[in-house]
Amino acid sequence: MSRSLFLASGLALALVVSACSDPKGEKGDKGDAGPTGQQGPPGPAGPPGKEGRDAVSAPQQFRVVRSTNEGGVAKPAACDPDEVMVSATCMLRTGQLEASARTLGDNAATCPSRRGQPESPTAVILCAKK
């Protein structure tokens, strides 16, 4: 093969190869969003919680409850049905202890009012889980 034929073949091959490449065009507009896909399966359970099992914290064992006075009607301090009253006392707003509380069964207490007192004592009870 002659040298000029070899050069001509190489040049023709280079032109063919360069014509095959696709130059980058301009960026087009953003298309519309497609439909929402189906929800996937739930993920695995998380690690155990800091103070509980199966990522559920342990319930509080004790709770303080105070009596209320709504519209001049004294409401006793009461534990929930799954609790029992551990102690009860009567206090004034000033923090002074008053007379003994009157218990109402195993889970409630009230404080009797005394004549001449400027305020009614509040029953403060401690409830514990059964």
C-alpha cells in the first residue's frame, strides 16, 4: 500500500469516527414530577430505650397529687385506679404543715377546713403503682 493511500484511509477513518460522537446540546426545561410510588415496608425496630425494654421507658413508680378547690368546692387528691396512696398530708400555701389528712379509702385524701383560717389546706398525697 502506498503511503498516500494509507494517509487518505486514516484521514477518512478519523472523519467517520468524529462524526459518530454526539456533541452536548443545551440543557432542556425540567419535566413534570411523576406519580407517587407505593409505600415501602416498615423498617426494623429501633434499639432498646435508655431505661426500658423494646424502646419503651419504664413508667414512673411514684406520683405526687394535690387536691384542688374549684368554684368553692374542694376536690380531694386521688390516685389513679392502678395506684395506691402511700402517704397524705395537709399543707398551706406558705408551706406549713397543717392538720392530718382525712383518707378516703386506699387512694384519696382530703383536708378539713378550720374556722378562722384565711385559706383552706391542700391535701398532698404520694401515689405508687400497684
